[in-house]
Amino acid sequence: MRLQLSRGQVDSDWKHEVERRLGHKSAECYQCGKCSAGCPVAYEMFHPVHAMVRLVQLGRMDEALRSRSQWVCVACETCSTRCPKDVDPARVMTILREMAQEHGTVNANEIDIYDFHQSFLSSVARFGRVYELGLVAFYKLKRPFKRGPQDMLTGLRMMRRGKPGLLPHKIQNVAAIRRIFERTRLAKSSDRKPD
Amino acid sequence: MSQPESTFEPRITAFVCTWCTYAGADLAGTSRLKYASNVRVIRVPCTGRVDPLFIIKAFERGADGVLISGCHPGDCHYTAGNYYARRRWIVFRDLLLYLGIEPERLQFSWVSAAEGGKWADLVNDVTTRLRTLGPFEGYRALIGASQGPIG
Amino acid sequence: MKLGYYPGCALKAHATSLEYGIATDAALKSLGVELSEIPDWNCCGASAAHMTNLDLTRALNVRNLAIAEAAGYTDLLAPCPLCAKELCLANHEVKEDPKALAKAQEAAEMVYRGTVRPITLIQFLYEQRELVQRKITRKLPGIKVCCYYGCLHTRPKEAMGFDDTEQPVTLDQLCQILGLEPLEWSHKVECCGAGFTMSRSDIVARLTGRILAAAQLAGAEAIVVACPMCHANLDMRQGEAAADAGLGKDFQMPIIYLAQALGLALGLTPEQLSLGTHFVDTSAFVQRLGGEPQPAAAARAAEEK
Amino acid sequence: MSRIGVFICHCGENIGSVVDCPRLAATLREHPGVAYAADYRYMCSDPGQSLIKKAIEEHKLTGVVVAACSPRMHEPTFRNACAEKGLNPYLCEMANVREHCSWVHVDKEEATQKAIQLTRMMVEKVKNDEPLRPIRVPITKRALVIGGGIAGIQAALDIANAGHEVLLVERLPSIGGHMAQLSETFPTLDCSQCIMTPRMVEVARSPRIKLLTYSEVESVDGYIGNFKVKIRQKARSVDMAKCTGCGSCWQKCPSRKIPNEFDAGLLVPDPDDPKKTLGYRTAIYIPFPQAVPNKPVIDREHCLHYQKGKCGVCAKVCPTGAVDYAQEDVVVEEKVGSVVVATGYQVWSVGKAAKDYPYIGYGEYGYGTHPNILDGLQFERLLSASGPTGGRVLRPSDGKAPETVVFLSCVGSRDNEKGFTYCSKICCMYLAKHAMLFQHKVHGHGQSFNFYMDIRAGGKSYDEFTRRTIEEDGCVYLRGRVSRIYPRGDKLVVQGADTLSNAQVEIEADLVVLATAMIAQSDAEALARKLKIPYDKDRFFSEAHPKLRPVESQTAGVYLAGACQGPKDIPEAVASASAAASKVCALFSASELEREPVVASVHRAAPPVFSICYGCFFCERVCPYGAIEHEEFRDRKTGALIKTVAKVNEGLCAGCGLCAASCRANAVTLKGFNDEQLFAVVSALDED
């Protein structure tokens, strides 16, 4: 399929919204590839970091928001640290993660990563801190047959060393944390709608 | 041509123009390329300066092959000297046969000042070919008569 | 010296890295630093929140910063660099952008004036290196170590503002003070896979494999870290990492917290520093430290007992 | 009997480690005619040279052979050393035993044998060497500048301001060249005409510059310091002396539908009056309002008077009677001492130039025939305030303002198959400027795209400029080429690729601008033949050395300026023009000049033989320099012609030796490389 380029696309609202959150124009990126060169997980990406920025430049929203790349990004900041134009590609990836959730286009292949983040956050929302055992249980129970047996040995070894703790640490003002979650909820819905 | 290849080292006279091929051969040197030592280079301003008689003289004096190399077509320092040289050789080839010299013993080439590698390859190729072709015996008696034995 | 303390979930709540909390408490106490935990702190959100929701992570951290500010602390020690990075980044962003501050304050229902300076353990100890020098009772005898900073100790640069982002040296210098022999090596700041411990353990194995192999190549007897996430990833998955790297046998590379090394140099016992709870056996490392405590220090230690 | 000194250099280890230098010296010492032979560690050093000088005195040497590095390296060094001791420098030769021997051979015995032979060959040559004297020629301190674009203007002004007379020849009716056609210039965006026209006026005012417009160089004869040029002044049909440039003629001229060359043939419907088309000129015209000289010319091909014999309006309305239909071409002859070639470039027109070109162009772009596909120069005129639309960007098809404009880099450039292998160098920058100016003109209501292969913006503030186009003015750069352009409705569909995102892309454009290659003038070869200067495969004139002699041609006294040499932007063209001008001034700073005496000469003898040359003049036919003249020998008493023989003009001869090799009578010889010398060298071969 030939990509139709038009003013409407390369000057789209979506692109402007990405740039607004980013704080500068995506055109500042000159596609040198320094970000992708140092990315530790580039080998996992069909579109490495620079290509994700390119998708933004060309207003290719669907491809950008459905990509796996932003989900396998570890947020190590290597790209942003080295970017010669201060484009902050790590921030671009974060924005694309936010937007994929807003648009309900989280890549189905990386649902494990997404679920883990969600499990983590629901633990924080519930206790104010992470309850590790609860987080693991919650995460595994979302897909028990696939995730249940994973890392069993590691888990056992951890138990023998007295970690993780069995009981949650709950903070006093959990209500405040819940309200923070409420007020910062992503625009449309943070619920996952896998494609 | 009965001599075994290994013992026969041909003697080759090369007429090269000063602007392109001589400089190219210099470049082969500065690049420390290695090639056969059989060629003796004679520098002329332009291949257009090479009189056919020089070539016949070289064969007469014991050369087993002659190499002429100048600028690429269009690159002649003197605008068109190499074209004249080329045209002249087309006629000269017939004369060589008449004189009993195999035309394969005469090689024309273009080597620019930037082609050190090409020069080295050219010398090696010509040397190898002449080794196979064997010594030029045609004028041996002549040399014996006029100059005494060779070597 | 009294210091604001944000332990973060890793050191207190998830006990995966409990030993880091234990060792930090013990080592800083024997250094004479009193850690004062700020009240009712919440999780910084790393890495799930900062990966998926920028406003959320900013608000969570502004709440913690405001709590610290209200409690009267300027320096706020966050031994986990993920926490420290989130605190620093939020701090940096709300100072740069009044709108972001307003939004975060509203969400967190707290007012933050921007007076707090979150710092990592490396940064704190580096700033106090003369104190460390003075207080240590024995030198750790020249064990070859690779100092692994991980990705976030110095990044993002504008938020952390500490050490060099590509070739950091502060942890090396601290280790040198402790008597260790830090090696020059290639993977000081390469990522270990951070929050993918559970969700993409294959990525963690791949990345830690590279780091461990580089340390091994450099000739390290141990890797010194100051991050619970790095520790977990490097310590727990050495078998998988070795398999991923196509190596026949396990790395068996002890991963030591800076706090543990500091504690040992301050004369604490391996037990006090929870060195026995690592996946990779640290006893060989501890044995290499078998050098006698200095007589004066030994006497003082006996006296304290 | 020759007394030759042979000096063998070890060049440190460079020669000495492979060639047995002492043995070489010992062998040569036994060679007939060698009076002295020595080897030394560094012959080019002061002590080494002293060794030679001392030997010349002590052994009364009649010739010197230095076996060392390439003569291209140190021949002048050793020749100077000989000259200091009174030995004619041309009696000193070098045997190249480094580049041609020690550096390229491994076997020591083989290398030593070869070194012995090479040195012997040169000894035999020196035995036949003759003392030569440098040639001295006088200089006419007057320069010819060919081409009145920015390079020619700059060169002419520089030379004139240094106090020398200049003859500036321009083919078109006005000077100004391409630069006068440009709108704004990168990267500063200053208006081209604003900076250009003052220089044009300065040319017109300069008392030392003789300006010949509508003129072409017919022939160039002579040599450095002494050129004779013939210049054809084409019939302007207007008496320059009488014309005041009032404009009555072109206002009344009835032949009004001629596309103006100055506007690159761009024709645009007038948006204010649909019946009118902008971009035409009249048959009697000045190309543009600021033309220098500001006097019209009649385009006879389109003039009704010449074509149909009917009209005579201009002559009637001219208040000074300056129109002269009977005017004819005039050929003037001028003497100059040097020539600056500044003939510039032309813009390749896709497909259209197929007639005088072996290149076919781009069928996939419709050969550029669609009215909304422009070349860079046409878009330049569209942007220019002095252009047909007064600077409004309008589509040639319907006069509407385009919203989406697509720019294509490398149309013809860097295309081995359809165009030229080289990079035209200026396109990246001018396309960035075009996109920027377009965005400025439409105030954000437009969108531009630029297909590129590489952004080549090497130059002061150049990269920053292209980045500004992308980052601030929002031109979307797509890394890839375009495969096809075709119309759909009133739009043009542009199909291309963006390799950065691995995508085929398609854009519906209102206007497409092709950055077509910057190519040599179509008559470059003809001019090169007149000037006897070489040109490259793309017919750009070749410099004597790409790095060290960048503004000199291979022909002494002929210099190159601007884009006739290869693609150049304005600052580079100006810099090369000033460099060429300074070369001219340096030449003019002496009253006569010296040249290497490697020239041909024709045999002479006392009467009644005069010369063994029998006057076939085959040499004249082969000489690329026109250096062969005819000399007549006449009976002193009767004046009857006895013989016409060849004679070499030493000023013109460059020393190639073609004549010597071609001479059937063996009457022509090349000094320094004569038959005796070369036969001696060839014959030295068998003395193993």
C-alpha cells in the first residue's frame, strides 16, 4: 500500500499533540540514527527509535500507536542522553505509550509488558506502595496458564531467601493516592482494548 | 620458445608519458605496491612523441616486449597527443608483422596518475604474457653480428 | 548528621531488595548518618507509571517531595536510583514548567515550593567522601571489581546533574577509597533491562548477559552496584543470561551493593549487611576480604561490642 | 668525450635497503664516459648537493646523473645545484631508482640489476643532452574575460581595479548571467539583484573595462602573454551610440508573444486578467529592467521586419533614429596577455535538451513537459519580485496559487544512467531556499515536500539553513527518489519513496520543481578547442591540478573562473574568479616571462639547404597548439621563393613531441627528448 502523504497528514492534529507533549517539533530530528545505534533493545523492534520519530514526522499515527517498539523500550534514556539534537526520543516513546492507551491500540504482542505495568499500578493505587507478592499474583492471574509456571524456580529461590515479603505495606493516606490516580487518568480510557 | 617458463625473464621496454603513466608508476611506488622487475621505463612528454622506430630499436636491442602507456582518452595533457599515438599504432601493427615481430609483444595501455594499482597489474600481466610467449629471437643474430653477445 | 530518607518500595516494601535497605541502614548508621524516613511516602511509580503516564508519575513524586519539604529536609536520600530519577525528574520538570507544577500539586493535594534536592546513595557518599575516608576501619584488599552504574544514576542529565553520563567515575572513586580495585570496562551505563524482570525476562537475560560477559572479560571478581533493580536483574538471572550468551557455564559473578562494600569497610559483618541472601554466593568474595581489621579499629570494634 | 658524474642516493633506507648502492656506484664507475660515481645517504640534503657541486668542479663534469627518487620530486633541486656550478641544468638527469625500483621490488639482486640499467640509460641520455636556455616571452598587459556572469564580472573588476585593461565579452545582450535571474540567495536570503546590479553598473562605469555584449569569441591564437583574439559582435540592429534606452521601441513593438529567456521560458496566466499571459517579451527588447548596457536588441528570429519584411514600428518611434535594420556582425581583433574563462553553466532541462545531448532524460517525469513541472531556475523566476508574476507563486497551468509543492533533488545529477555522475552541489541549498521562500509567501497555508538522497549543505551557515527549512518552515524532507509523476485532474501525482520509514509514498501536488543538473554550456567543447584547454567527461573545463592549481587551465595564460569548471555556488564562483584575477595580475606584474625550453625545433642549415624539412606540414596538422608556422626562404637577389619550411613558435609550443614523431624527414626534434637522446636510452638496454 502506497502511503498517501498530504498536508493533512504531515501537519495533523495528532502530530501537533505529540509535539505539544514533547515540547518541540519532531522535525528537529534529522534521522541520524544515534538513538537506535545505542538502544539496548533495538533488536526487538521492527521500527527502532529513530524510525518511531520518523513516523511522527510523517504523521503516521496508526503505525506509530500500534507499534511494539514503545512497549519493549526499557526507558533507559540512552537515546535521549546521546541525541545530538535534543529531540528526547525516550520521551517520544513515553508519549506513544500514553497515546496507544488512549487510543486503545496497545500492541497485542506485548501484552505481558502492558499487563505488568497495569498490575504494578493497581498495586500502587491500592496500597500506595508496591506489594510485590500481590503484584506478581495479580499479573500471573491475568493469564494464569501462560504466566503461572514462568519463573517458578526463581520464585522458590526467592522464598527461601525470605523475599519477597508476604504482607503488603499500606500507607496511611491511600485515599490521596487513589485521587492522584483519578485525576491523572489518561484522556480516553486507560483500559486496554487489544486489537 | 622452447625454454622453460621458470628460467626465462623477459626484458620489457616501456615508453610512458610523463603526466599520467609516469606519475601513476610513481604512485605505485609511493603506495609500495610490488610488481615484476622486468620493465625499464623510458619517460617521454607524451605517447605522441614515441616514434615507431624507437620500438623497432628496442626489439633490435634485445627487448622481448614493448609497453606504451599514456593518459586516458580525453585526459591527455596535450589535449590530443594520445589519440595520435593510438591512430599511429593501428598502422604500425601491420608493419610489425612484416618485420617479423608478433604484435602480442607490443602492448598499449592507459594508466592515469591516480592508477598506481593499474600500473602494477599491467606490468605483471605483460610480464606473465611474455613469459609464456618466450624470448624474442627474431633479431638475435642481428645483435650478435653488430653488438656481440647478450648478457 | 540527619538526612531525609526516601527508601522506596524496593528497599522496604518489596523485599526482593530488602538487603539493600538493611545494608544501607547499617552502613550509614556506622558512618554516623541518621536516616530519617519521611512520613507516609508513596511509591514513586517507577517503572510502570513513568512508562505509561507522565502526569501520574509527576504527581506521585511531587507528593513525596512536598512531604519531604514539609518535614524540613533539603537533601532527600533515595538509595534506589529509579526512585531518585523519578524524584529528580519531577523536581526538574515542575521547576521548569509552572503548568506542570500546578497540575501535579492539584492532583497530589499538596503544595511544593521546590526546595528539596533528591540524591542517590552514590551522590551522597561521593559528597561525603572525606567522611567515608575518615571512618573506614579497614581497606578491602584490592579486589578487582567492575562498577556498574546502570542507566539512571546520571540520566537524564538535566535532571540528575551528577557525574558523567557516559563515563561516570564517582562509584569507582568510592570503591577505590574502600580499597577495592575498580577496573576500566565497557558496560558501566548499559541498561540491564530494568522493569522487564517479569514481563520480558528474555530481554533481561540478553542485556545482563552482555554486562556480565563484559565484566568477566575485564577480569572482575565482583560487580558493585547501587541499584536494587540492577542487582535483581544481574543477580537472579545469571544462568539464563549465560545460556542466552551461549556460554556453557554460569557466570557465578557476585553482585555486591555499594552499601554492603561500605559496611564491610566500616567493620560490619557479612550477616549485618545481609550478604547471605544473594542468589549468587558471595562467600568467596567475603573470604577474599579475610585481611585482619586494623589493630586500632579491631580494638574499637571489640569495645563497641 | 663525455665526463659524466653519477650520484647514487640511498634515500636513508628507502633505496639503500633494497638496491646495493655501493655496487651500483662501482658498476657505473666502469661505464664508458663516466668520470665520477659516488653514493651518499641523502643526496638531496645540503651535504649531498655539495658533493655534486664539488665533483662538477673537481672532475670537470660535462653531465650529471642522479639515481634517486622520481624526477617529479627533486629534478629542480639537482638541476639548480648544477646551475650554481655553471653546468647547464638541462645536462642533469635523474634515474628513478626509488618509486620505480626499490619501493616496488623485493628481490635485492633484481632491484640492483634494474637500478644499474636505469642509471645507465640516463647516462646514455646525458651523453646526448644539449645545453638549453629558458624561453623568454613578452607580455601584453591586457586581459580577456569571457562571460559576464558573476564570475566574469568579479574577475573583470578585480583585474581592472589592479590597474590593467580588461576586455569583457558577453554572449547575451546584457551582463548579469544566472545570478541576475535569482530571487534571493542562500543562506542569507539577501536579494540577488540587490547585490548583483551594483557590480554590473560598476563594470559599465569602469574606465579600464571594455564591455562587448551580444558578442562571442571567434578564435584565440597566440600564447601566454601574447594572445590574438577575434570577437564577433553580433548585429544588435540598434546603434548603441545613438540609443538612449528610452523604451519607446519595446513598448510599441507588435511582436509580443515571445517567451522571455530571462524568465527561463516561464509562462503564467495572469490571475487578474485571464486573457493575459505573463512572461512574454517583445522582439525588440531588453532582457530585464536593470540590464547593462540598458539598450535594446532586436531578436531577428521573431521580428516581423526580418521575418515578413513588413514592420518598422521601432524605427519609426525611436526618437534618436538608433534602430538600424541593416546593421551587420562585426569581427574585431584584439591583443591580450591572458584569458579568464568564465562562461558558466546551463540548467539541464529534462528531456527537452535531448537534441544537443546524448541523454534522454526522465520519461517517468513526463520529460518535464507538464506546465506545472518547473525546473529550479523557473521556480526562481516565479519567486522573484522581478519575475513575470511579480513574486507571486502561481501555477503555470491555471494561475492558481499552489498549496502543495513537491521538490525533487538530483534530477540528472548523481544519475549514471539518465544524467550525470556528479553532484550539482547547489541544488540541496536552493531547494531548501525555495521551500523556505514558498512557505514564507503562502504564510503557512502551503505544504512543501522535498525528495532528497543526501542533504549536502557543506558551507558556512548552510546546514543551519537547511535545518531551518525543515524545522521552522515545516518542509517535510523525504529520503528517497521519485519514480513517477503524472497528472490526475488538475493535480500532479508524485510517487516516491521514503527510505527512512521504509515506505512508498504518494503525494498529490499542485506544483513540482525539479532541481535539474547544473551542466556545462552546450558550446563548451567548441570554446575549449578555440582555447586549446582540456575538459572533463562532462565537458567542464579541467583545471591544471585539482588541488594545487585550481584556477589555471592546462594552457599557460588561460585561467578558469566560476561554474564553467564544475558546479559552484555564488561564493565559490566569486572566490575562484578573484583567484583567477590574482593569477592574471601576478602574470602582469613582470614584463616578460620564462618558460621551460622543452619545445620542438625544425632543422636549419646553411643555404642552399636551409633545412631538411621539405614542407609537407604534417607537423602542422598534428600540432594541438597551432605552434607550427611557415617560414619562407627567398633568393636574396631575386626574391624568388626557394623553399617553404616549418618553423616552431616557441611561445605556443607545449612540448608534446607529436611533430617530432610524425615528421617524415626527421627534421623536427623535441629539445630535451630528441631522437639521439631517446635512441641512446633505448640502446642502453642490452648492456647487461
